[in-house]
Amino acid sequence: MAESAEERSKKYLDLGHSEAENHAKTQLELYEKHVRDTSSVTNVISEFFSTNLIGFAWHYLKSRFGPRHPYQAYPRNGDLGIYQLQSSIPSRQEITLALLSDWGSDTAESDAVAHLVARYAPDYTVHMGDIYFVGSPQEVEENFTAPHASWYYGASGSLALSGNHEMYSNGNAFFKHLLPAMYALDGTVKKTQQAGFFCLENEHWRIIGLDTGYTSVGRPFQEILFPPDCHLRKEQVAWLRDVVKLGDPADTRGLLFLSHHPYFSAFREDYAKPGSQLKELLGEAERPVVWLWGHDHRMVVYQQNKNGDGVTAFGRCIGHGGLPVEVQMPDPGESGKIAYYDQRVRKVIKRHQLGYNGFVMVKLNGPELVAEYRDLEDTCVYAESWSVEKKNGRLDWKLLHVLPELAVR
């Protein structure tokens, strides 16, 4: 019997962030698929122990104590990881990108979001991390590479970042199975994504995907004393400094950063280290940037802010791609960080109020970047724009549209 959409969603309710729980969930998925695909139900109990528990133990121990996939950085295979933004329609000046995070859940909601993205046919699509439960080869296939997978591949490019869930399997499936399916056009040449970070650029904007996933998971016992801080590895910092030339004072293009992990958050842990590394690269000039991330399963527009000694950012959380969307308010002391927050309730499952899944459509027209935040019913719940002044890199922000329900009360 096929699994219902509600049964699928229930598996993600109250999902913790421990590796053990997510590995157990993955093995349970494999076992349940085995039962559905097997006409006979004899020996089900014995098969559970062999397919589920033994498999879980082996996969968990291998991932926890086994070697992490070697880090991949640019230049690699002659690729520098910088691609010129280009429209898939030569006569059209506008360039479009669909941004999704925490989408890889193989749920009815993730399918609905992906099908909506396909209707818009953006030039680029970017997955900003987390393939559930542990970024295994089977989960990559179900969400991205199988013939029936619903991920939409942009005509000009489709790129991916790593979240912590991909690293629960030591990043093996991310590097071996997902990145080979990702690409960006360089003129008429399709270049396969070679590393877990990238830069898309034109004369007005640079869109830089950051890898915060590789350093988001620690080793057993060590992580108690040294919690992961999602720092940018030295290879990525060197690429930003020497290849992207992020600190060049003459380069005044607008900067849009994408990452899986939050630079700041009103709901759970945030990660200041990548922001301080970027600030060091950018130098002394106080230059605001736009920064979108996932990880928190909600859609939140934060006040312009900075974390510690990091960059000043227009921070947005878009971790509502495919998982059950949370709508609870944070502690009162944290709510001041929030400008707008989508708390609309779409349905209730097991007394859990769940919000609206969605994605962000980015539109580039000359110096203007427009971001439309759309839900799976194709409602534009929030829209904003930034225009960059080339002489100094200043960003002028405008609110274009907001549903009244998004106001924080």
C-alpha cells in the first residue's frame, strides 16, 4: 500500500538533529519500502532486524567513525567555480533564480513546491542544503536524480549546497551522487559542479553559495568540547580571497550570500563564524550584504543586523522548502530580531500547527535584485528589492509587498 502524504509528513514532526535519530529514520524508510514492495509478509519480524537494525547500526557507525569524504575545492578539473549569469532566453535581459532550502524530503509538499518552480521555469535553481534524513544515495536519488524525482533543473544551471544532514553520511552521497548531477552553463558549455560552493555573477551582482555544511558535524566526544561552528574551511577562504577576490575595494557589485546554516536566528543556535570570516575578507568598509539561509524550518525576514564582529546583513530564513513548517514564536527576548514571519497555519497534524512551504524567486534586472517569497499555493507572501550603487556598493532596499498576516504581533 502506498504511503499517504499525511503519513509521510508525520515522520518529520518533532524531528531531532542528532545523527543517531536521523540514521534510524533512514533505515526505517528502507525497511518500510521493502515491506511495501514485497507481496509476502512472512518473516517480516526477522527482516526488520536484518534490514533495519543491523543496517542502521552499520550505517551509523560507518558514518560516525568512518572517514569523511575528501573536501573538494576550486580550481578543480580546470574549473574556478565562477560562472557568468546568463538568461536561458537570449532575447530576455532578466535573469531568474529559484532558491529552495530543506527541500529534499520527498514529501507531497516538496513535490508541490518543485512543480510550482517548474511552472516559472527559472534560469537557475539552487538547493541550499539538507536532504533527509541523512543525505544517503537513496535519498539523493529519490529527490534529485531518479526519473520520477521532482527537482527542477534550471536551463542555465542547477547548483547545490551541503547542510548538516548530508554530512550525517560523511558527505559521500553529496559529493559522489549529487554534485555530478549539478551544473552551470559557461557560455554553451555545461560545467559540472565541482565543489560545495560557487559564485554566479554579472556586472551588477555576485551570488555566492557558501559551504557551511562540511564543518557543521563534529566527531564523537570531540564535539562536546568543541561544538561545530560551521566555519568556512581554509580552502574556501582562499578561493574567496584569491579567485573571487572578495576584498577588492574596486569591486562594488552587490553581494548575495547563500548558505544552509543561519548567520543569526531568533529560534535556535546561530553561527557567527562565517560572518566574521567574510567581514575579514571584505575589509574595514561597512558594506551591508544580502544573506539567505535555511536550517530553521520557517520563513522569516529578519531586521538588518550583524552577529558579533561579522558583516551587516539583510538576513532571511527560507528553510520551508519541504519539511513541516514551524510557526511558533520565539522567546519574547528574541522577537525583536524579526521584521516579518509567516505564521499562517495551513493544516494541523497530531495537534501540530504547520505552516506553508515555499521558495524564493530572485529576479535580476540590471542593478536591481527582486526577491519574491512564494508559498506552495503560488501566493506571493512577501516581496522586496535591493538596488546597488556601483560607485560605492551601497544597497537601497524597498518593501514591495507583504501579506498583513506576516506582521509580528
